[in-house]
Amino acid sequence: MSSKITLYVARHGKTLMNTLDRVQGWCDSPLTKEGIDAARYLGYGLSDITFRTAYCSDLRRTRQTVQIILGAKGQDDVPVIELPGLREACFGGFEADFNHVMWNSAALYLHYTSVEEMFKAILEKRINYGNVLDAVKKIDKLGLAESFSQVESRTQESLREIAENEARYGDGDILIVSHGMSILAMLLGLGGHRLFTKPLDNAAVCKVTYQDGEFTVESMADMSYVEKGRLTEIEA
């Protein structure tokens, strides 16, 4: 039987632009204290898992998050590989604008009267994030925003590259730190849509296994590792 690779795909910690409620795709900003704390808690919560390798995007917020996670685990020596394919979706002319401006524009384009109604439709699976991201692309006046299929293609290509490379070295646990929309684009089409019932919060983990050339999404948007780590720190 071929090697089994277990991938822990985490969203980066909360950033300054998250806090300001600004659109943050290819734009970047540092983690806030809340984001640093959550990344540290996540590291504590993952203490029972020994990572062989870690991967992140080429944006500072994922690099900072992965370093904090590994530091909290006492695994500073784990090699960290940056892959541009793990980068967040590009939101074009909406970058750094207020989130409500972009999402309201997408909601109106999709004939919803509010952002809340649009996101309710997503969670009820009447529409999906593909519809929403494609709407953003169509209304982006600069023509720079990525479609859902573009983000899905490059993130899944990176995921497969990671899995196939790691499988050469036998069974292993691998850490990946990426971004909210890019993680959804990566995993929903691989079976994650069945488990997707709540938003992907900062520092949330999605667990994926890879064996015999196939991916299996085992969990989505799991905050239990962060909560476990928070309790560990309180009790220490």
C-alpha cells in the first residue's frame, strides 16, 4: 500500500486588514495580537502531531502564522516551503476596499437584496462560493480579479504537488497554512462541500488525507485545536 499523507490545512491568524474589515487578497498585512495568540493556541493544540514539513503561501501573514505554530510546538527546525499557488484569491480593484462594498456588489449582481441573504444561500447550498467569486471577477473594473476556477486550479495543483512530493518519503503529517477563499476553492470540490456548514475562521483547520492518488477531506473549519491550545495555556 502506498504512503498515507495527512495534511492539516490551516487558515492564517487574524490580521490588521481583517480587523479593519478590508478586502485582503493579494494585499497583505501583519497579524494582530489576537491573530498571534490564535496561531500560538493552534500550535499548542497540535502538540500531539509531529510535522515533517510545513508549507505556506508567499504572503507574510501565512509565513508569520506558520512560524508561530511551529515555535509553539517546539518544532522550529521543521523546513518551511513557500508556494505562490497557495496565495489568496486576487480581488482586483476591490483589494483594500471595505469588505461590505465588495460583497454588497456581488450580492446585487447575483440578485440578492443583502450580503446576509447571499451568505445564507451559500450555507444552505443554494449557491456556492464559485458563484460569488465569479461575480466579483465580472464586476471588477480593473479586470484583475480571479475566477473561482482559476483559484481552484492553482490551489489544487499546489496541494497535489505537496502530497505527491511528501508521499515519496513515506507516511507523514504535513502542515499547510493558506487563506480563507483559497482553502475553500482548494477543498470544496474534493469533497469538502459535504462538511462545509460554517465559515472558515482565522486559524481554523481542515484535515485532508492523501493515499493512492486520492484526496479525502475529513474535516472543515475545525476550531477545536485552537480551543484545546487556549485551555492548555490557561491550565499551564
